[in-house]
Amino acid sequence: MEVETFKDGNGDGIGDFRGLTEQLSYIAGLGFTTIWLLPFHPTPFRDDGYDVTDYFGVDSRLGTLGDFVTFINQAHSLGLRVMIDLVVNHTSNQHPWFQSARSDPKSYYRDFYVWEKHKPKDANQGVVFPGVQKSTWSFDRTARQYYFHRFYHFQPDLNISNPAVREEICRIIGLWLQLGVSGFRVDAAPFLIEMKGVDASKSLEEYHYLREFREFLSWRTGDAILLAEANVTMDTIEDYFGDGDKMHMLFNFMLNQYLFLALARKEAAPLLEGMLKPPPIPENCQWANFLRNHDELDLGRLSDAQREEVFHEFAPQRNMQLYQRGIRRRLAPMVNGDFQRLTMAYSLLLSLPGTPVIRYGDEIGMGEDLSLKERDSIRTPMQWSADANAGFSSAPPNKVFRPIVSDGPFGYERVNVAAQRRDPHSLLNFIERCIRMRRECPEFGRGSWKSVETNNPAVFAHSVQWATGTVIAIHNLAEKSCRLKADLGDYKAERLVNLLQDEKDIPLRGKPLQLNLKGYDHRWFRVVRAEQ
């Protein structure tokens, strides 16, 4: 989550650590176990805080280092862990390191960055933000050289091959571990470890750096983790996990893209394909699954035709799309607020093998503001109530950090935490119930899965087994009702216990499962064998 958009604790219109601390009981009460914070360090804020000027501090808009420590202590007291973004692929061009580097060719920090006298011929290739970013090299008038930046021109890339840079990264990791952080989401991991510059040597294995950071992390705090943002091809996955000695977790971008293709087609086959694409990973590693995150819904791994299918279903207008590859919308408006489709999607997310990640506000079905630039459309303030400023801040409306969604079906007067708390049939209460049930079913997170064949191409069914337990999840991806049939003979099931709906157990005794499913319906079952 973004501290700036969650809760304002001092009335200046900007979310801060005091406001976040006040709402920790809400997060813990829903059953979440970990909070992932986007960058909160000092910054010119030209890229939502990803342009850092001091890795060892807290931006004054958000509070003090003392406020952060209070937040950490309160989170721990509620059983919550905290992960933070590790944004060390680049710095802000206002960072003292870069200012020193550009001012003096003999500066200690000169080699913290990547420089060239002449603009490389491939400078227009490999841009991360097509249509917004034109080059990966920019000329600095003071240095009289070009510097490399994988992202915006005001974010010069750090030279990871410099041992002094890696030493600084370890110092950054060490400080925040000491303050109680339980892990790091490694921003832009593929770009962090790439060899940079036109004359970059390939003599050192690139991914070695990931092992180096992992060793330091484990040495300082044995139970902390590294979660990599790595939207990469499947043949490189092993390079990030290693033998279980590099990244602990990766976001499953491939599954996410095929999941949305399945939702768009209303067919199970693409989802099954997405689940089968990743290679096996070490037993002590894990995937992080998600529906939406703080960036665009990146569909870059799909074919052009597949991407257009998803666009047509969920982002038919050009202003809903971004960077020629993604969607800049939240999930609820993508499905036109269809409650059954939303609950089915979250039931699916929470039953997939791996660790589910839910973006703040999605638990109540918040919408987006397409009038905001680029990815800011889905980074609007949290909607707490129908009060002024959605209960986010007591500041005058014109002082609020970012416009609050106020119009249409997703405006804060209709979609807010207070109203959904009082409604037993709300999305908020549904997700809380699902999270609680998932925590009672460790199989979903830890077990081995396999697909369950059905008689309907719109139905995705899979089982997960761990230790002596087996659970089965069934999801109808289409709006049409159906009579489902599935042979569960291999499970030797005496009966199925319905885990989410208020329905009686289903006796099987060797017979196939027959089940009436409504449109966008879903079921979780626990298998009870005869010997049990």
C-alpha cells in the first residue's frame, strides 16, 4: 500500500504513518498477515516515491523515523509483519550520490552510475514506459556525459557491478531489518542485476548478486524474505530462485496474465495453461499471486491477439490502456461492479497455490480515476466512509493529496468501509470470510495441486493436497448456470464438506460429483475419506 493514500493522521491532506498506525486493527481484523509498503523515503515525488533521495530516512510528509518505529511496534503487537520496497535499481537525480557523481569525474560516487561519452546507438531500445519514455540514455550538462536510466530520465540507474554500490545496498537492508522490517519487495529485479553500459563485461554471472543479498539478509535476520518483482520469461525463473538460495518469492506475472485471459474468454483452459507454464521451484520458495497491483495490469507476455481479447473485455477505451501493453483500471470497474464475478475472482485468487496479495481498497471494490496520469488512476485515497473526503482526511478537499473517487457507482458515498462493515453480504465481509477459511486450509498455500476434469469448459476445478488433507476448489468463469459433473474417484471421497456456502455436505461414496452452479459461482470443499 501507499502510505500517502491510506489514512491522513494529522489533517494536512496526505496519508502518513500516524494514520496508517490508527488503521492497523482494520488490516489485522480482516485476517491479513503482512503489509507491503511502497516507498516512503525522502523524494521529489516525480514517480510516486520511486525516485529516492535518501534510503535511510522517512519522507517528512509521512512523518518521522519515530513514527515509523511506532507503526512497526503496533503492527507486531497485532501479529502483522511489514515488508517494504527495496528500490535500488536507480536513485533520484537529486540524490546526493548522483549530484556528487555528476559534479566531479573523480568523485567516489562517479562509478555509482553508468556513464558514456557518446550516446549509444541502441539508446531508444528497451524503454520501460513506451509512449512516455523515449530513451534509456540522457545527457547531463554538468558531467558532459550520457548516463543510463532504465526508467524515467530523472532516475539514473545504479551501477550494481560496483562493489561499493552493493555494500550500500546491504547497509540499506541492514538498517530496516534492525528497525523491525520482515522483508523486502525487490523493485525491478531484472534491471537491478543486469550488466549495464555498452562495454559491460559478462564475465560475472549476473544473478550472483541476488545470492549475495540473500546471504546478507539471512545472516542479519533468519526469517526475513526477499520478494522479487520479475516479469520475466519462464526459462529464467530458475535464475531468480536458484537452489532456494536467492529470492524467496516471485510475483507470478505469467499466471496473472493468463488468469485475465481466462476471465475474458470465460474459459478455464487459459488459466490451466498459465498454471502449468512456470517450472517447478524449490520447496522453500513460493509464488505470490495477485489480481491487481499498484502498476498497470501488464499483459506483455500474451500474444497481440490475446492482449486485444483482454482489452476488449476489460479496457475497451484507449484511455483505459497504458504503455501499449497494460490496463490502468481496478478490478471492480473492469467487471462493471458485478458482485458475483468479483467474489468468484477473489475466491479463485485465495484458493490458488501460493501466497495471495490484495491491493488496498480492492477488498471493498474501489474504482479508479482515469483523469489522473498513467498509473495514478488506481492510486486514489482509501474510501473509509461516506463522510467528507471519504473519511481519509480532515483537510479541505483542495488540500487532499490526490482526488478521491466521488462520482458514479464507485464513488466513496456508495463504496466505503463503514457501509460494507454493516452489510453482511458485502464484498468486504466476503473477503474476510474467505481469508479466515483459507487460514483454516493450509493446503491451499503449501500443498501440491492438480487439475480436476469437468464436463464444462467454463469451469476451472483443482485440488490441493498437503500432509493428510485435500481441498478442492471449483469456479465457474462464465455467467451461464451449468450442471457440473466431475469424477473424484481418485480421491476416495466419502463426502465433501462445503467450506464457504451454507450447504449440507455432499455424499459421494465412489459416485461422481454432480453440482448445480450459478453464473460466476464458486465452491471450496474439504475431502473426507471413508477411513476418516
